[in-house]
Amino acid sequence: MLKVEKKVVYKAFGFSIISEIPLSELPQLGNKVDSNIDIVITREELKNQWSDLANKDKGFVIQKNLMLYKYEEIAIFLVQDGRKISVSPLKDYDEDIAKLVILGTCLGTILMQRKILPLHGSAIAINGKAYAIIGDSGAGKSTLASAFLNEGFHLLTDDLIALSISEENVPYINPAYPQQKLWEDSLCNFGMDKRNYNSIYGRETKFNVPVTSQYSSKAIPLGGILELVRTENGDIQLEEIQGLKGLDTIYRNTYRNFIIPKLGMMDWHFYQSTIILNKVNLYRLSRPTTKFNAPQLVSKILQTIGGNNDD
């Protein structure tokens, strides 16, 4: 029988979150429960609901305000109405894996249900503006973000970016939590000893890296977006992306973008993307794969946006 932990209130993406499942990565607000809780995370039996709704060939059930997700034989997850995450443990339940799903797919779906654009990437604060670094898995987003931290800048989020638009049509990023995920090679390049960090479950060469001292805990207006791509070319290249290519870039780099049409939110996504591209520049940053070049990438970006480390 599972032991039910005492609920703790956390803060992430601008939301207060109360959870029966410990989420040590997130900053705590304490144990006081009040009416201002935005997101509730509980354990709940979901096997019957999954059996009634699921297609056996697919791991997802997606409806307008509901998503059910079965992750192997670990757990079934329910995300509903932008405020509820339920976890139903299965026979191979592992809480570390459950937390990865909660902090990734589940919170990404919560953002969409709340009509907040989730991008796949990291965000750095530079001169009072937030710069989103997006790109495919393995492009080097977290490594580039870490290179910015080495230059004295601050992290807003790693892996999942919550991009909101104010009533005045100003895009801004809410901070997530003070932690990065870095590959062993990146730790080595930055002179960091992997023995000081915990590896991510299932990825023995990728590690959780706390960044509490260089974490920006306030929402910051978006200053620009950079898509990081790998190239066999030997030179670093930075070019602006405009027009329809920009819309395509944002869609491709939206976190779990296959959910968008199933939620009936394609028009919403197009409109949000258009507002963003009308407000900030979008760049494609090509990096050679042949060597570690994160410090050179930082220099190239700062030359383009006119940034320094006095934020």
C-alpha cells in the first residue's frame, strides 16, 4: 500500500502548486493551504477511466479539457482543466519517473489548457529581458544556457518555457524552477565534477544541476528567441528568421505540439505566434558539431543583441 505524503505547496511557472507527491526540484511556499492554489497534484485510481477511454494502440487520450497518458507500466496520468494532475500508480511505479512526467508532459499540457504557450528549451535573463533558446533534443540548449550562467547571467527555465502574453500584447516568460539538466560531456567542458550531482533516472550520463544562486525568480518580458541547430559546417552562423518560416519554427519547437490540434487550439497557436513574432526577433543559430563552442555562441549572441552581464 502506498504511503500518502503530506501535501506541500510549491511555486513554478508563476503558479502555486499543492502536491501529494514530493517535488524537491521546485521552490516551496510552505505547508499552508488556502484558496489561491492554482494546480493540485494527487494520487488517484484511474484504471477504469483509462479502460473506458483509451485506444490500446496509443498512450494518450486527449479531449478538449482532459488528457490521459499511460507511461509504460509506471503510471497513468490525468491532466484536466488546467488545474489538476492525477497520478495512478501501476505495477512498476517509480516516483522518480513519475516526477519527470509531471514536470514535463503534465505541466506542459497544463500550460496549453491555460492558453500559455509551452516552448521546448531554456530561457536566460539578459539586461532585464528574457531570451528563449529553443531547438531539438540534443541541440545543446541547456549547455548554451549554462555557458550564459558562467558569464554571470541568470536562468529562468530549463527544458520547458512558459510563454504568456499580457493584456497589452507583451510576451513574457515566467520562471520555472532553479535546476538544469546537463550531459556528462557538458559538465566536463565546464570543469564540473559529475560526482557532485544526481543523474536523471534512465539517463546515467545526464545530471540534475541546481542553479539556485543564478536563478531569476520573477517574470520577465521576452527579448528574443534563438533556435539552436547543429551543422556540419565549421562556422557559427546567426541569421534572422522571418515570415512563415518563423511560424513554422515556433510550432516545431512547441512542447508536445501533437497535443495542439487534438485540443482544437491550432488557431490559438497561430494567433499567439503571430503576436510574438511581431514583438521580438527570431534567430536561427547554427553551431558546428565538431567541438565545444558554447562560449563562442554566447559571444555571438551578445554581439547581436547588445547584451552584457549587469542584469
